[in-house]
Amino acid sequence: MSEAQERTTQRQDNEREPIIRVEDCSVVFGRRAQQALEMRRSGKSKAEVERETGSTIGVLDANFEVWPSEIFVVIGLSGSGKSTLLRAINRLIEPTEGKIYLDGEYISEIPSKQLRQVRRKKIGMVFQHFGLLPNRTVLDNISFGLEIQGISAEKRRKSAEDTLDMVGLQGQGNKLITELSGGMQQRVGLARALATEQEILLMDEPFSALDPLIRRDMQNLFLDIQGEVKRTVVFVTHDLDEALRLGHRVAIMKDGEIVQLGTPEHILREPANEYVERFVEDVDYAKVRMAESVMVEPKEVAYTGEGPTVVLRRMRQAGLSHIFVVDRERHLVGLAEAEEVARLVERNERELGAAVDEDAPRVGRRTPLREVLPLFVDDGDAPVAVVDEGERLAGVIVRGSLIAGLTTSTEPSEEGGEDFSGVGNREPSEVGSGDAVERGRQG
Ligand SMILES: Nc1ncnc2c1ncn2[C@@H]1O[C@H](COP(=O)(O)OP(=O)(O)OP(=O)(O)O)[C@@H](O)[C@H]1O
Ligand SMILES: [Mg+2]
């Protein structure tokens, strides 16, 4: 988003009411809640408080607003309080302190019968596995949420069919869930969540069980559909790439606290404190380290004489959204995007040329990472080429490996290099302290 756009959005925001407002919200699990909060606020760590009081601080002094149609992402390590915060929003958990408003209404004061109504009509919640009903058909699953809302059978069917089209599962509506592949099942889950007419969607790591390629598909699909349906979404993830990709704004949590809240751009460029810095980048490293320290071998390259069909096939096999094009001496010619290549295939073109972007960013082996970083901020997901003195392709930098490289103190090209070139993805359980980034994903 440009600064001008950002200002416009902000102005619009000021004229609208936030749809969710969280004020000084804290959640403590355990009996000595008040004492736990006091200790924490006087500077004790979450672990110390837990040792001394036996109470766990789930969320501490959270303050934020979510605007209509916004995708608000909450990110943090395991146990940082993401799910607790999400559940407080629809009152599955009562905050120990603080207030939460939905559309200006203070939800703790809503009587329970009315609260059920609000949940049904206004807030949908999606978990990791979407909770599909295996013995029902695809269409029944999609319309399930509408059924709960008491919408008529005819309207349900129509809406479910429209949604099925949106997620690219036309003609599959009468199959049983169990007859679909895992990725297709995920699409049904997403379709179901989006088919309901609830204004607010709370999503708790909905894509985290997916393999990285399907996950990327689902993220794209989600953004496409969101562009049409414009729900207000609070999206929990522990994956930095996912957060930066999906979020209009991102809140970073640590030990129950929101340590930074801002646009993805803002968070990458101006990390609020050392923790966030370590989470997204290390400025000092960025000054002293060079492109070659985080570059990886390209998994595939395309040669200038090759045809689009051959290249597209190789890209698909390697799971690449972009491929660098070189001549026979490995001089870099440019970068081709899978979508562009596919378009050429559709048009029966024989030459790759029209899909090659010759102005795609390239850097030298010794370009400081500080200069590499903005290329990713501005350009999204495209990888960046590293060339040697003779303009030959020496390696590639993908966003995942750049960020991982910036958050490790050792030379990643030595000790984890091959890992970065794969389409690897760390599971939640493997996420250790500090660097919860998805490792390497090419293109
Ligand atoms: N029902 C509960 N009873 C006691 N403690 C809880 C309960 N639910 C969560 N906690 C604690 O609250 C803290 C925040 O947990 P939460 O589930 O919100 O983390 P999270 O950020 O969603 O983690 P993850 O990424 O693993 O899902 C943790 O220390 C957790 O142990
Ligand atoms: Mg959680």
C-alpha cells in the first residue's frame, strides 16, 4: 500500500465504526488472577508469575480495533496467547479484565440467549481442520452453517452452489466429503466458512495442517474470495509469511502481550522492539551481511530456447511460482511467473520470451541484505536473483530464506542451506524460541 493509499484508508477508517473493539483486555487462567496480573505488570515474567501463583496469563492488556472488511492477523509463538485472544472475542472465554465490543455493543453485558444469536448471526469460527462432516455431501457441508442460521433450504442450496464455484469445485457438490482429496476437503471447509452470512470470521490457524503448496493455494483462494465477500476476519497464525501475505494489519504477540501492531510494511521496516526485530529481521545483520550469505541454489532454471509447456511442467513439478531464465552460458535473462507461462501455453505459443520479465530485480553476491530486504517488501513474493560479476546466475533469494537468514546468527548457507531451497515448512511443534519463520519456499 502506498502512503497515499494508507492515508486514504485511515481517513475512511476514522469515519467508520470499528466492528470489534478490545479494550485493556486480560485473561488469566487460574485462581489468583488479580495477584498474577499485578506481578506481571510490576515486571515479573510470565513464567515467574506462573511459578509463584500457579496462574497462567493468557492475554495481558490487549488493546486494538478491527475495522469492517479488514483482515487482522494475530501472530506469535506457541503459547503466546493467540487462541485465547480470539476466543475472548466471541466470549468462548470471559476476559478477567477489560471490555470487548462488537458493533459498539459490550458483549459481556449481552444476555446468554441473545449472545447465542449474536454468535450465530454475526460471528463464524474456523479451526485448523474445519470440522467437516464426513458422511454428508459437499453441498450439505457447505450449507451446514446456513442451516444453523435458519436460512431456507432453497436459499441455502443456491448460496452453497455459488460458493462451490468460487472455490473451484463445480460439479463436485454431490460427492461425499470422504471421496475428496485432502486439498479439496480444505476448499470445502473454506467454502463453508465463507458461505455463511456472518460478518465476522474468526480463523484459528486454518491452513496450518496443509502442505506448503496447497497452503499457498488456499491463501490465494482466500484472498480472492475475501475480495468479493469482504468479511471482517481475525486470522491467527504462527507463520510470518502467511501473516505478511494475508494481513492488512498484523499484531505480534509474546507472552500474552501484543508487542507490535501495524501494517506488514510497518512491521518489516520498523520493528517495535528487539523481539519483533528478531522475529522479522535483524537490522545489524542486514547491515553487515551480504546477499550471498542467504542465497540458495535455484531448484530449476529455464533456458531461453525452451518452450512454455516444458518450462511450466518443470515449474509444477518443482512447485515453483517463478523461474529464472538463463542462456546457455547461464547469463541471467529474466524472471518468468507461472501464470504468465501458463497463459502462453493456453495460447499455444512456442516461445517463452513473452513471459520473461527482464527488469526483475537482481543483486550482486556482495550486495548488503539491507538493500535486498526492500525488494521483497515492494515486490511481494517474487524471488530475487543473485548474479556474479559476469551477470551469470549465482543463486536465488526467496523471502523465507532471507528472513530465516536474518534471524540466525550462524551462516545459513553453510548450516541449513539445502533446507532453504526446498519447499519446507516447519510444524508448530518445531518452532523454537525467537525465529518462528517458515523456512524457505522458493517463489
Ligand atoms: N484452558 C486453559 N487453562 C489453562 N491455561 C490455558 C488454557 N488455555 C490456554 N492456556 C495457557 O494460556 C497461554 C496462551 O495459550 P493459547 O492457547 O492462547 O496460545 P496460542 O498462542 O494459541 O498457542 P498455539 O500456537 O500453540 O496454539 C498458554 O500459556 C497456555 O498454556
Ligand atoms: Mg492456538
